[in-house]
Amino acid sequence: MHPTSVLATITGRDRPGVTAAFFSALAAHDVEIRDVEQVVIRDQLILAVLFDLHGDPAALRGSVTQASSALGMECEVTIADSTHGRRNRAASGGRNHVIVLGHPLRAGALSSVAQRIADIGDNIESIVQLSSEPVTSIEMIVRSRDPVRLRATLVQAAEDTGVDIAVEPAGLRRRAKRLVVLDVDSTLIRDEAIDVLAERAGVSEQVRAITASAMSGHLDFATALRDRVALLEGLSEQDVLDVRDALRLTPGARTFVRTLRRLGYHVGVVSGGFTVFTDRFTDELGLDFAAANQLEIVDGRVTGRILGPIVDRAGKAIAMAEFAAKYGVPLAQTVAVGDGANDIDMLEAAGLGIAFNAKSALRAAADTSVNQPYLDTVLFVLGISSDEIDEADRL
């Protein structure tokens, strides 16, 4: 005789012993547990148990109804086709993590996201909260037949609703990320360091003009960097050090680096800026590695030249690959975070490329985008909750 597939759901005020009492009622019958989900929100518990029953469904219904009444809770028992769930799950595609972040996160935005997932025939299997501060973030597990279509749908949903949405396939690769590379200017820090140097040297307008020419595609990064540095000739070393000390970390940067390092990640920076600045943050934050350009200073003055090969768009990707090889981390297990077109190669080469408050060119190339002012919100994209951040602080 085939077993009966039963879904029992109990809801009500949570307190110690509820789950034990419910399973005790089930234990009086011949059941095999197939699936369990439990969630508590503000002292309200929802517990759903799917199981195969060998025996009389009416007797089991009476037992669990009596147990739930004694607990002051409500219970629903549903008899289902024993093979439907397994067939449907096998046919419905792979699982994906969908992270939704907002400040604030409004019901209308979630409604739109959920509806678009349903419209393409995909299904939300579970939802959990990752954080309430500094932004509200939730993680959905979505089963999708076509992950590429799911990602495209949610990219558009993010544009339309103003929330950030990250999509990543579930599985071991997601949990295996072990090396994180950050850009510096406008990512790890709020400033563009060369602009601050230019202001000190009195050449802000000229430097901005060169930057604009590079961004429009009229100059490559290496040429633009050399031209801008040439304008800094004669700037004193003390001015450079004063700029270094005045650079401002992005809010959440310390939490971001500290949490990842305590969880065993290798964390470092690859910058198109200068080593005099990355050295500060390597020491201050305890970074594992750094690559940047070396500004030549002779007799206490900037010469207007750069020493050695330039770390440009291609150089950033090369540096990331070298650091990954140094620590024995496959590129598929790396994460790159940046904000500009100069970061495209690095983000495309990484296992997960994250555009942080980025220009449109980088958002188009990245796996996901975060448009929040706090760097530690990127932790939620990696599936690290605020509780886990707090726990890491206690390690």
C-alpha cells in the first residue's frame, strides 16, 4: 500500500516547546518526514511539515488538531498526491538566490518583484530576512527554468522599482567564494584621490577635462593617467601625505573588510590610483593584498611621472588573477567590487562581479549592482546576514 502524502501546517504564538509538542503528536503515527519549514516573525510561528503517512489520515488529523488546540494554535492538514511535489520540483529547474535590498523596502516593490517572477513561470520557495539596518534586505530562493531570463526580468524590476536586486545560482560555488577584490576610488573610499591631489596643485579644471575625455572614449586610461599626473609636477610630498590622511572611507567599509576577514576571506584592493594611498588602507584595515600605481617623488616633490607598468583596466584583471593564484583560489571563487568602466575586465573575470554605485557601462557588465551608500550592504549580496556580521564581531 502506497503511503499518503500529508502537509500539516501549524500557526500561532511562538513559545518554547511548540515544535516538540507538534512532532510528538506526529510521532504517535507511522510517518516519514519529507520536508520541514519553520519561521518566526515577531513571536508568530508558522511551521509546515510534509510527510508520508502509513496509516489512517483521519486518526492523524485528529491527533494534530488536538495537539494544536492544546497549544492554543491553529492547524491545517492537507492530503496531497504523493508524487506531485517531487515531479514538479524535478521539472521546474534550478534554484537561485535573489537578494532584494531597499532603504526603505516597500511592499509595492516586493509585490512587483514577486509578480514578475510569477509572470515568467518561476516560483518563490522561501523568503528570509538578512538585515534591517543599514538597509532592509531579504533573500528569496527562486526555482527557475531559465536563470538568464530570471536575471533579465529582475534587472528590469530593479530599474522600475528603485530597489537593488542580486541574482546568483544556488549551490556550492556560491558558498565557496574566498577572495574579494575592491576598487579604491568611489568604492572603498568616497573620494577620487587624483581629484583631491589636483585641487591641492591648483589644476582641478585641467584634470577634470582629461578625465572627461577619457570617460567619453577619446583617451585610454593609461594616457589619461599620465597626462593628469604630469599636471601634478612640483606638488610637495607633504601635500600628498596630507591628501592621503584626509581620504574618507565609504560608510560600512570597516565592517565589510572586518567581517570578511574574520570569516576567512582574503580581502584586498586593486586600484588605478596610487600606492601611497593603498598603503594607508592596507595598514589601517588589515588588507591581505594591494596593487596600484607608484607616483614618483624625488627630493620631496612629485616629478609628474609614474614608475613601472600602469595598473589600468586590463592590469586590474591581471592583478586579481595573480592574487587569486597566490592564495590558491580559483577565479570562480572570487568576488570583485568596483564602480567604473576601468573595473569591467576585473568584474567579468571574477566569479561574481558587483557594481557598487556604478556608472552604466559597469552595471551592464556586472553580475549584479548595489546602489546603496553603505559598502557593508555588499555582504548581504554574498548571503551574509546582519546576525552573522554581529557574530563575526564576537570572534
